[in-house]
Amino acid sequence: MKKPMKIALLGLGTVGFGVYEFIQAHKDLELACAMSLVVPEGVTCPIVADIETILRDETIDTVVEVIGGLHPAYEFVTGALRAHKNVVTANKLLIAAHYRELVTLAGENGVSLRCTAAAGGGIPWLTSLERTAAQEPITRISGIMNGTTNYILDTMHRTGSSFADALSQAQQLGYAERNPADDLNGADIRRKLVISSNIAYGCVLDEAEVVTEGIEHITGADIAAFKRLNRVCKLIAASRRLENGVAAYIEPALMPPSMPESAIPQNYNLISLTGEHIGKQSFYGQGAGRYPTAYNILQDCLDVSRGVSGFYTDRLNEAHVDNSSIRRQYYVRVSGMDKWLQEKVDKILDYGMITKEVSVPEIHGWLKQRRRTDPGCFIASLR
Ligand SMILES: NC(=O)c1ccc[n+]([C@@H]2O[C@H](COP(=O)([O-])OP(=O)(O)OC[C@H]3O[C@@H](n4cnc5c(N)ncnc54)[C@H](OP(=O)(O)O)[C@@H]3O)[C@@H](O)[C@H]2O)c1
């Protein structure tokens, strides 16, 4: 009979405790030890204080990293890969920032690196990208990839509450962190979009090149204006494979009610891929939370124990972001006109205005300048 795979678990926080419960209940996996600053009640496995003990232990096959952040997660994960241990992680910050290095390190050391929970929480999104990309050129990715911002936008639309009240509700329900900046400004989604695009297109994108606008400047008055336009505001991440490079951007988008994204409630995610022959496929579910996220980590561990090796792709082609071919009309709400806006405006609304078609780099470049004198201004593309 095959011996259960031996795992060291780094972190026993929100996700880590869920992973602990799942592993303890699974016959094909054995929890050798956990490393944690605080040990939650009920944890019975051995607790190890330093990473070296784990790295030296040749009986440990796999390290699960759920401490989050860049450091010391980077040192722990690279140390584990170099010690010929498989790594399963949910750490999108780490994977997006050190993508090429980590994928290469896993390949050189002949071990697995899996991070399905890093994008889409409990949705089997990265594994679906992996399976599809192996057979079929993926041309596009798009969707709602952050539950916190979707909860806030959904609440504002449904109840008419202010941004601050909707955020506070999200925090009370545990959908938003105490410091929600990375969710609200789009940085969290950018990491997920980079990892997803890299796997889909076999490339390595630089996060800094992905144009990113979040929802922190949206107001109740904007939402009321969108209702009059019969549109629903969603924070959309999108990328496309181009002949030379990739288009990739994150921005609030005003969707007609007929689009599936408009109906996504609360903290749910809806992510779609488009394949050259298969068309569009969409994945809907819980994008975060203890058990959905821990579930994908468990699935990764089981895949590794069944012999799935390496990363989701071994293609690491350098690619640059070029959004110049993406052109749309935009809703713009500012505190006064300026020369650029005067030239681009198509329609003045009761509240805000609609521009003519402009390119993504043009409007985001203008927005960056404009924020210096008009910090609260807001844009959303029309879909
Ligand atoms: N929460 C979600 O729904 C979700 C969804 C998808 C992905 N993820 C990812 O999953 C990872 C973990 O998230 P989480 O929500 O579980 O975070 P969390 O609740 O803050 O848990 C992290 C745990 O790691 C511990 N820790 C920090 N540094 C450590 C160290 N050097 N050694 C041992 N333990 C250490 C923390 O202890 P202290 O609290 O004492 O610092 C905490 O208990 C992150 O990468 C996150 O992006 C989370």
C-alpha cells in the first residue's frame, strides 16, 4: 500500500486551520508538523519553531505555505524547493512577484509547485487554465476575481448604502481584511490576473505593467447614476493574448444587466477563459474564505501525491503589456472640466459624463495626472 504523503504546514491562520482539518481527515495525507507563532485550540500535531528543522527532515515530502506576505514566505518556499520538497501555497503576492524564479526552481529541483488557491480561492480556475492551455490556445481571460470588492459594489447597488457603510459591513462579515487597501485599489486582483495570464499564455508578465484602477473612489452618487444608465458596476480584470505581447488591465466596468457578471452577488467570483476553438467557459464560486481556499490546497496536495509534477506550465516567455488596441467609452466623474476631457466628452449626464471611445492607456494616463489635483475622481468603462 502507498504511504501517505507527509506534509509540513506553515501557518495556522484562517486558511491554515482549514487545511489542518482537511489533512487530518484524509487517509492519503499525513501531517508531520506545523509551524505557527500562535497554536489554535485543538491542534494536536507537533509544532516546529524553525524552518531548518523541516527542511532537514527527509521524511517530509511537501511544504504547505499559508503564512502569506513576501517575507519570510519567500525564504521558506525557496528553501523548501531547494531541499527537494514540493510546495503548495495560496500566496498570490509571492507567486506573482517571483514567478519566473519559483517556477524555474521547482523545475530544476524536480518537485511540484502548486498554487490553485492563489487565484479564485475555492474555484478550480488555475487547474482549468492548465488543462485548457495544454490543448488549446487561450485568447482571453476576464471576470470578477475579488470577493471583497464585489460584495461592496453589490451592497451599494442593492441597498443604496455608501461606500464606507458597505466596506464596514464587508469587514464585519469577514469578507474584507482590517486593512483592505490591496483589495480596494486592485493590487490583489492584479496579482491573480498576472498568475492566470502567465499560465494561460505561457508568458511572464511584470505586475507593474498591468494598468490597475480599483473602486476606492466610487460613491453612492456614482451608483445612482449607473442605475439611471441601466448598468451595473463591477471591478473587472481582463487580459488578451496579442501577436506581440499581452493586453492586461483592471478597471471598474459598467455592465448591461444581460451580462452574467452583472448578476454575481455578494462575495462571489465569476472568471472566464476564451479558447480559440472552444469559445468562452466560465467558472463561478467562492473566491475566498477558510474552507473554499483550504479545499483547493487539499486538492493540490492530492494532485502532488498522485504524481502531478512541476508547475501548471513550463513556458516562461518574456512578454510586455500593450493595451493600446483596447478602446472603450468611459463614465467619468470629476470636479471640473479640463482640456483633454473637453475634447473627449461625448455626453454630459445629470451626474458625471460619458467620453467618446478612448484607448485604455490614454484614459488611465490622463487619470493618473488628474488625480494629482482631483484625488476623488472616478472612471468606469462602458461594456
Ligand atoms: N483568507 C482567504 O480567504 C484567502 C483566500 C485565498 C488566498 N489566501 C492566501 O492564503 C494565505 C494565508 O491567508 P490567511 O487569510 O490564512 O492569513 P492569516 O489568517 O493572517 O494567517 C496567517 C498565519 O500565519 C502566521 N504566521 C505569520 N508569519 C509566520 C511565521 N514566520 N511563522 C509561522 N507562522 C506565521 C500568522 O500568525 P500571526 O497572526 O500571529 O501573525 C497567522 O496565523 C495568504 O497568502 C493569502 O493571500 C487567503
